[in-house]
Amino acid sequence: MSLFPISSRLINKLLIKNPINYCQIATALRPKKSKSTRKEAQYFSDAKRVRTIGGKGGDGCVSFLQLWCNERAGPDGGDGGNGGHVIFQASNDVRNFNHVNSVLKATEGGIGNAKECHGKNAKHTVIKVPVGTVVRNAQGLIVADLGTVELMFVAARGGAGGKGNRFFTTDKETSPKVCEYGPPGEDCSYMLELRSMAEVGLIGFPNAGKSTLLNALTRAKPKVAPYAFTTLRPHLGTVQYDDHVQLTIADLPGLVPDAHRNKGLGIQFLKHAERCTLLLFVLDASAPEPWMQYKQLMYELEQFGGRLAKRPQLVVANKMDMESSASNFEQLHQQLQQPELLGISAKMGHNLAQLLSNIRVAYDRHKAQQQ
């Protein structure tokens, strides 16, 4: 009996077509730690507008040296120190822009002193930002892409130190009484954006149960209430699998019709969704005609432009514990014609384990296609 070797290219094709049959699906692990007891929820900031101001240069000094043997020993005013820069540095220590202030100002340089003592140069203000941060100027143009660790971008340069009167001494002017003031630093405005926010983004209409689903899947604590627009900023949670892979799930604000025209949270919401690798559509199965929600969501993504509507996606029907959900789910399955459509109940915890398995399969399939 002869064995025929199978090429690696054929194996990759088989894995891409049906990864469920050819590889073992990783199992999601339940969190060992309990949820935090903090009352306020921690939101996720994936974009922030900042104003950077470089440090002012130190002023020069006007001074004349007086010795016991020579009262007119000449000018000895020192120069001022240089002002500090404002620098953005990519780091793995931070995940978002919550720690970044709206106004970032560097320290000023020291003033010059007598006996040709120069002022102290100010230290640079280094702000750590997540890896993958895109920096845009006031005109919207990309001026920096911090894609690797320890990569830096000087956002605002500090002013140079002013010269003392010792600098202006010449053969004709032996005792100048002038000095330079330290110039101010640069004043620039930037927009910080994350290129990638999460692997999975929850998309749906307001009050579809997205926050409840994130609360059930992860240790995150988004606000949950029986009314619309409880989520105004993204919330993130992490799911860990038994093969040491972690996937981040983002609870995005609810989308309303005409969002591409900036209605509701509008463009801001769509930019959040643009920074997610996989889109998970959460439909309210108890609502009349839930398939219209999916069509409306896809319409908004297509109108926004780009490749957002072509991202890999999964569809789940939430609130299956309601009475009217069973009949709506059958019609939803007929309308969408999606074999991976899954009915869940985030409130009761039904089918959540299967949902996590489907998310991992879709993520691995997309990752294999990218390679």
C-alpha cells in the first residue's frame, strides 16, 4: 500500500473551504475572575482630537561680570535652555486613548544665568499610544502611522533657547546690553485614530441586545437598560480560547436609518465599525420583520463606502426567549438564506457556546484567506 503525499497548498484549500471538518475547533474558556465591582463602566476611546503645544525656549540673560580686581570684566550672560517636544510613541502597554489628555503641553526651558551659565534643557513629553495609531493633521491628511513598537512621531517641537548678551559680543560692541527671548513652541492639532479596534464588532439597531450579549460573553460591564441608546461609546471585552488565542469583542453604539448621512451617531458609528475585522449582526427576533433590520444595516454599510460591507460577517437572532421569536426566526432563515444563522438568547444564555465557536471559525477562515 503506497502513501501519496498531500501538498500543503491542497491542505490550505481544504481548511479554507471547510475548517470545521479538517481542524479541531478551539473551545472558549469561561473567565476565572469575577467581574469588577466598580460602578462606572470603562468605555473604549478609539479616536481623539488633541492639541499639542511645544515648550517655550528659555530667555537669555543680560549680565556683566564684576571681579574684585576688575569691575568691568565683560558680559557673561548665558543662553536659555531649549523647550521640550511633544512626542507620540507606539507601545503595547496601552490599548486606547483614555489616558491621553485633550491638551498636551511640554515643559519650558530654563532661563540663562550669569557667569555664562546656560539654562536647563526641558525634558520631552512622551505620550504612549497603541500600536497601529494613525495621526492626522488639521486638514485630515495622514502625517504618521505608528505601526511598530517604539516608533515615535514628534507632534510639536519646543522653542530654542534665547541667546544671552555674551553671544552678541564683537570687536566693536564689547558690552552689549541685549539678549533674546525664548520663542514659543509649535502649536498643532491632530486627530488620533486606531487602525484596528477589535476582532469582532457587534452591529445592530438600538435595543437589540448588544450590550447584554457582551455582558454575557465577557467580563465587560456595559450599561444595560430596557431603552434605546444606552451605549454611546464603544465597550470592549475579551474572550480567551483553550489554544491561548484571545479575541476582542466590541459593543458599538446602535445604528439608525440614514446613518451614512450622519443621522444619530452616524459617521462616528460607522468609523467604529470600520476598525473591526469581523462584523456580528445582532437582530431582534422579537421585532416584526427582523430581516428588514439586516437589509437596513447592510444598506447603511454599503452607502458609507469603502470595503466595510464586504467584511466577513455573522448573523445572530437575539431574544429567542420571547414568544413571537420562534415564528419570526423561521421566516428570517428563509429571507436571509444564511446557513450560519444562529438563534440565541443573551439574557438566558442560550446557544452562547455555539456562538463563540462560530466566531472562532469565521475568524480563522478570514485569517487563512489573508495569508
